[in-house]
Amino acid sequence: MRLWVHEVRLLLRARLTVVVLALLVALTIAALAAGVAEVSRQRAAIAAIPAAQAEDIAAVAAYVDRSKDAGSAAYYSFHPTWDSPAPLAFAAIGMRDVSPYILRVRALGLEAQIYDGDTFNPELALPGRFDFAFVLVFLAPLFVIALFHDMVSGEREAGRWRMLAALPRGGTALTRRRTLLRLALLWLALALPFAVVAAWSGVLLGSILVVTLVIAAYLLFWIGIAALVGRLRWSSVANAATLAAGWLVLVLVVPTLAHVAINRAVPVAQGAEIALAQREQVNHAWDIPREETMRRFYAHHPRWADSPPLGAAFHYKWYLAFHQVGDESVAASVAAYRDGLERRDALARALGWALPSVGVQALLTGLAETDLRAQLAYQDRIRAFHRRLREFYYAYLFHDRPFGADDFRLAPSYEDVTRPKGMAARFVTPAAMLDRRPLAPPSS
């Protein structure tokens, strides 16, 4: 025990060590604070949805209550969906920084609504937001290099190594003690602030333990590299330069090149192209006979085929039908787009077994439910809700049932799986919120 206490005193006497550890603690706390602030901002935006939705629906209800037209309700009503952040999202923001976590949809064509904002490739944001995952994956190795590059070479250059190696419990035992001590201090600088914030955020104990073990394993990987370089008996400066070059290659260069290679091996069209193709199909419906659109619609939705024939006047069931047909016309493109993204994600995860920096980041975003899988799951929930929404309005449109303000209360409401049920948004139309502004009919 005395030897350990002595080593702690020697280590803390070194000004560089104290500065390194203090800086790592400060960066960890700053990253955790930034992550918590971002998650709090997203939760506040989600919590504001019910009040905003009530006001929005009240304005639409005032118009629809006069016309009794379900088509107007379907056309003008936006229905919110949201993806509440998981408790661990503060540690790894992941794709929540580049993908929507709130999306208001109508009962019209869905694919254009989903992919309207996909005008960039979110995977190009390799480093991501400054959060705990960024500190661990990108910055922690630099602190390992700072503490380990001269652990043996520094003693050798100072002329003390032969004497230390000749002492009882010196040599290899001394190196082992110093390695474990530095590892413990670095681990505490990262894991202790994380554990405190995670417990405060309601993260399950099992997830906290997994992340703390990941921190230890990642630090051990870089300590192992430092030990291998130290065995070459180079100078401290050469060790530091070699380790810095290794950090640059393993954390930045190789992952970036691998990312480019994966993107070329699995080409994926932009989601905006799907939105454009869907819109072209929708616009084309205005130029063809309406009966042709209805035949295509009824072929895939025979339950509505007993609807009365279209007359000469505009009817919203035709309007919603060709939006549905537009969605179905790009279904193959949507499936190919999703399959490509999942293949890229699978290759990136496989790469994580060879590159710890990639693997740790993928593991953290997976635990935090902020990765591609979580985003695709959110899209699946949107599609399921949109299907219920369409069926709800179809029941009025295809049977020519009148639709009044009170019918908004019967419309399906979205509930997020990670959000308490009591906080889900509901459609309400208080009389105090009714707005008599006129609304314009739809156009192409």
C-alpha cells in the first residue's frame, strides 16, 4: 500500500499530469453538460407539441365545421410525430443532430414528407457534435499519449531506470503499478462524471456499467499501443510523435477512408430524389383521366372499391387516392434506399471490430438509441401512424360521411414508445381557439 501511495504522490507532483487530468475532467464535464442541454432542448420542443397542435387544429376545425368536408380536414390538418430521446442520449447525440426528431405529417403522400429534409448525407458528419462520445473516442487517446509516452523512456533519459529496475518490486512491477495508476485516474476522470450524470438522467444501472467497461477497454487499447511503442526504446519525443501519428491514422484517416469506401461499395441515392419522384407522380395525376388513378388505387385497396363513382366536381377521395398511388410508385426506391443504408450500417459495425474508435462510437450510439437503426425505427412508427391516419379519413371520404369539428377528437393520435403515455399529444378544439380565417382549396 505504501508503494501505491508513494506512486500517487510522485504522479501528482508532476505538473503536466495534474494539468492533463484536470483538462480531461473539464472536457468530460463540458461534453456531458452540452449533451444534457441538447437533450433538454429537444424534450422541451416535444413537450410544447400538444399546445401548438391544439391551436393548429382549432383553426382547421373552424373551417371544416362549416363545410363538413373530411377532405378539407385531411388536407389542412398536420399531425405531429416525435422521437423522444432515450435516457442515455445525452452521452451520444448521434443522428439526432442531423435527422428530424419531430415531423408533422398530413394524410397526403408520406414519402415526400419524410424525405423533404434529406438534402444532405448525415453520415458525412463523422466527428459529430461535441458530446461524451466525442471526448471518449477522439480526445481520450491524446490524454493517454500525454501520460504514457515517457513513462519508461523518461526514466531512462533521466538516468534512473537502471537503478529503479534493480530495486525490489522495481522494473516490470514498477511499470505495472504506474500503468494501473494512470489507467485508474484516466478512467475516473471519464467514468465518474458520466456515472453521476447518467444516474441523474435515469439511465439503467446495466447501461451505466456497460459504458464504464467500454471506457476502460478503450483506454486499455491505447495504453497497449503506447506500451508497444515504448518497447522500441526510442526517445520520449519519438514515442510521442509515433503515438500521435497512430492516433491520427486510427481515429481520423482510416475511418474516413473506410467510410468513403463503404459509400462507394454500397451506392445509395439521396432521399430527396425519392421525394422528387413522388411529387412528379402526384403532379402527373392532374394530367391523366381520374378513372385511371382510381383503378390503380382500388387495385391495391379493394376495401374502398364500393365507393360511389366520381362525378364532374372535384372530390378529395381522388386527391388522396393519387397521393397514395404516388407513394406506392416509389415503394421500390424507398426499399432500395433503406436496404442500402442498412448495408452501409452493417459494414460500418463490422469495421468496428477492427477499429476500436468506430466500434466504440457505434456501441455508444446504439445504447443511446441515436444511431441509424433508431432513426429507421422512428420512420417505421411514422408510417404506421400515417397508415392509421389515412384509413381514418378514407372511412369518411369514400363513404361520403360528413366531418365536423367534433370528429377531430376521433382521429388517431401518435404516441412515442419512449414517451410516457400520459404526455402524448391529443387533438382538442377548445372554442376559445377557433379561428375564422378562410382556407384556400388545394392545388397541384
